Amino acid sequence: MQHADITVTATVSPDFADILGSDALSFVAEVERKFGARRRELMAAREAVQKKLDGGDLPLFLPETADIRRQNWKVRPAPSPLLKRAVEITGPVDRKMVINALNSGADCFMADFEDSSTPTWENMIQGQVNLRDAAHGTISYVNPANGKAYALNADHAVLLVRPRGLHMVEKHVLVGGRPVSAGFFDFALFLWHNAEALLKKGDGPYFYLPKMEHYLEARLWEEVIAFAEDHMGLKRGTVRVTVLIETITAAFQMDEILYELRDHIVGLNCGRWDYIFNFIKRFARRPDFVLPDRGAVGMDQHFLKSYSQLLIQTCHKRGAHAMGGMAAQIPIKTDEALNAAAVAKVRTDKEREALSGHDGTWVAHPGLIPVAREVFDAVMPGQNQLSNLREDVSVTAEDLLTLPKGAITEAGVRSNINVGLLYIAAWLSGMGCVPIHNLMEDAATAEISRTQLWQWRTHGAKLSDGRTIDDALLGAMIDEEVTKLEGETFIGRDYLADAVALFTCLVMDDELEEFLTRPAYELVMDYEFADAA
Ligand SMILES: CC(=O)SCCNC(=O)CCNC(=O)[C@H](O)C(C)(C)COP(=O)(O)OP(=O)(O)OC[C@H]1O[C@@H](n2cnc3c(N)ncnc32)[C@H](O)[C@@H]1OP(=O)(O)O
Ligand SMILES: O=CC(=O)O
Ligand SMILES: [Mg+2]
């Protein structure tokens, strides 16, 4: 399918034709033509920053933006549907889950094209169909497996949409012969099809923006949004965004990100899993930045506590919401005691967030809404805690860069291998979020597992029993873990061989891959190509 200089290389089924109509595609093309080159430049700038960090530089509060941090300004006030967001549920853009999430009793639902979705063509465009039907209030579903029917409740959660990050491209759509930016594609299509319907029912086009690393990336998004509003005849400030702070450099630029997006932003969110991943990745080549087992890197560690407190203080000073993040525990149906322990962990996490001054939090599963709601209701009687300025907090660069304490254990290495393999196999099969050992795993959590192994092997880190993590030890453990999995049943079992090959490259190569989803996406494209042949 081709319109002007935009080409869709995938099959457009009748169900997808409306989403990919010529007006919508022309809009995508306009955005890409105007902003695609700058996105690519900003991705190259990330590489330059990485080189400096590899050479010994540390992130810092930027001198050139000191005035922005010092001056008195606020972001545009939040619209009424976003004033109370104590409990937000998140999930992939799967049709059944969209309905379940909107009906779940949460204040908001973040529909996710990102960490929890494999970007197959089918997932991405069917996701747009599902969200269009949700935004227009017409969504329904019958599960072919059991006949269960799903329909949208009249009173439902407010919808927010997370497009893919700036680092990804959508390879099925070319503008001027080049793949379009995946984030622009998801954003523009959703906005084009749904802004009017959402505004009519008193909501609006609301987004979460992931994985930014610099305030210039926020400036790019601001310009994309302003252009889109003008193009569609929407008043300035109609589109509202919440930005995830999930990179170490962005943690040093929270004021700047709020400032750049001040016409559109309503809050920041502690995307803790990507934050940990990014922290490991950006310092991965430095022997003085080796982290302990993934299980030891919790929000009680000083660097993560500091990041959450700085985010709350910065947001509230600027009139923006400070959203908490995701506890990875999910309900355990098969064991009451284990379930009680999992819910207790979620409670502790939410209590920490609410008592620190966060205005709301995320849950991964509808079964966790009651505990999150109870905690926030108890601590936060009003709609939010914007008036809690946390002037007692003083977070320094050192606080943000204090290494977490803990050991590296054989169990930690094996768990990273097992989870990394299981997750990649699931991802390749089209499932971007799966339960593994009773925890929610998505791209961000799995990235931690594989990056830690790369870092430990690269620096010959010591296990708590004194052994060195070298090629021989890691290779042997990978072989043993693969053998165990060969006898098991799990989501994506058919993709195990490819998952093993990719995972082995990710942890054993001398170069550290920026995002596991990029080579994994190449494989998904290969499968689609083979299916079509
Ligand atoms: C680091 C980050 O980026 S966090 C944000 C990204 N991650 C997420 O959004 C996590 C989303 N969560 C999920 O995908 C799921 O909860 C999983 C994969 C972890 C577990 O899913 P399941 O194994 O299907 O859970 P389970 O069997 O208990 O589900 C019970 C019901 O709840 C529904 N459900 C579970 N999680 C969700 C959710 N997040 N949203 C909506 N419905 C959900 C299921 O669809 C199922 O519905 P049904 O009874 O009508 O069939
Ligand atoms: O997107 C959320 C995260 O924790 O990563
Ligand atoms: Mg994330």
C-alpha cells in the first residue's frame, strides 16, 4: 500500500484498513518528514554520551540549564480527568485486557505499546483497533476459548497510551524509503483516530512517554505534539503527557523535561525497572559500577530512594503529579501463603510510595488494585499530594549515583539466565509480558537480567563463594539452564532455540547491545517474512 511517499510493506487486512486510511497515514508521514531526522540525531547523541561515560564522566545537573532549575515556573494544570490517579493499571493493548483494565476499578489505564508488547504488525495495528474501539466506547469481545463475553462498563478508567520509545522504528511503514519512528507512528495514529471522541466524552488524548534520556528529547516530543495539535485543529494543551523518568541522565534533568513540555505535561513517573536497566547499561563498562543480584536492587536502596524523592520534590514544585511505579509481584492463585506474601510486598512498596508523597502508583494486575487503593486512600485523603512539597528532601548527584549494596550469587546468575531465556522466548512468540516464577516480566525487567550478566562477565565479577564469573562458568551455567528448560512447558517454547542464540550473543558478546528488543525485532520480522513467503 502506498500514499505519496509513505509505503506500508505489510498486508493491510480489512480490519486494519480504517486505522491505516490515507488521511491517517499522510499525518504519520508529515510527522516523520518533519521530525524523523532530529530523532535520529538525538539517538546518535545518546551514543556520544555513552562514550563520555565510558571514559569516566559522570552525569551531572547541567550548568547550561541552571536557570531553569532556579526559576519559578509551573506546568499547565492537569485537566480534571487526571487530577486523581491514585491507582493506575497498565497492560498490553490486547483486546480482552484493554476491556478488563478499563473495567478494573483503577482510576486510569495505561495501554502499552512499549515494555509489555512485542511489536509484531498484528499486535501493533490490532492494538490501535482495540484502543479506537475503547475510546469510542464500542469495544466488546468474546473469548473464543471459553465463550466469555466482555463489554465496556459505563463508568471506567481514564485511558492513557504509551507509544514505543524513540529508539525503535516501525519497519512495516516507510517514509521516503526509511522506516518510520515507532513512537511517532503509535502516537500519531492514536491521536488521529481518537482525539475527537475522547474530548467529546470529557476526557482527552493522554499519553505516557517512555525512556527519554535528555531534555532535548523532551523538546522534540513537545514540537511533535504542538505540530500535531495545530495540524488537527486542537487547542494548545489538548494533548497531555506523563513522562517516565527511567534513565540516569533524565534523573538529572527532571526540571528541564518538565519545562520543555510545560504546555502538555501533567506529571513524571518512576519507571523503576528501566531506570535500573539504564543505570547498569550506562555504567556497564566501568569496573567500579558492578551491581549485586537483581533481587537485591530494590526501591529501598539509597540510589532508588533518592530518585523517587527527587522526582516527587521536582514535580510538586512545578505543579505536576509524581507517579510511583510498578511492583513486580502478581497474585499467586495456586498457593495462599505465597499469595499473601506477594500482596504484602506490594503493600510495603505502595506504602513507601504514598508516604513519600507520590500522587499515585501502578499495578500490573487487577487483583492488586484493592491493596494499592487501600494504601493510597489511607495516606492520601485528597485527590493527590501536590501540596506536599517535600522541602525536607535534598538529593545530590552522589545520592543518585550511590551503588546498591549486596552480593552476586550463583542463584542470582542462574535466575538471570532462566528469566532472560523464558522472557525472550515469550517475546519472540508475540507475548511481551508474562508471569515468570510469580513475577511480572516485561522488556524492562528482562533487560536487567541480561545486562547484569554481560557486566559481571565483562569485569570478571566474583560470586559470593569466591568463583569468578568468566566465559567458562557463565557458558556452563547457560548450557545447564537451557537443558532444564528443554524439558519444560512455557509460553514461547517453540522459540527456545532462537531465544538461546540471541540471549547468548547478548551476554557473551564484547559489545553491549543497547536494547534487546532491537535484535529480537529483527527475528520477529524474519518470522513474518517467512510466514508471508
Ligand atoms: C516495567 C513496566 O513497564 S510495567 C508496565 C508494563 N507491564 C504491564 O503492564 C504488566 C501487565 N500485566 C500483565 O500483562 C499480566 O498481569 C501478566 C502477564 C503479568 C499476568 O497475566 P495472566 O497470567 O493472564 O494473569 P491471570 O491469569 O491472573 O489473569 C486473570 C484475569 O485478569 C486479567 N488481567 C491480568 N492482568 C491484567 C492487566 N494488567 N490488565 C487487564 N487485565 C488483566 C487477565 O486478562 C484475566 O482475565 P480473564 O479472567 O477475563 O481471562
Ligand atoms: O516502564 C516502567 C518501568 O519500570 O520500566
Ligand atoms: Mg519502562
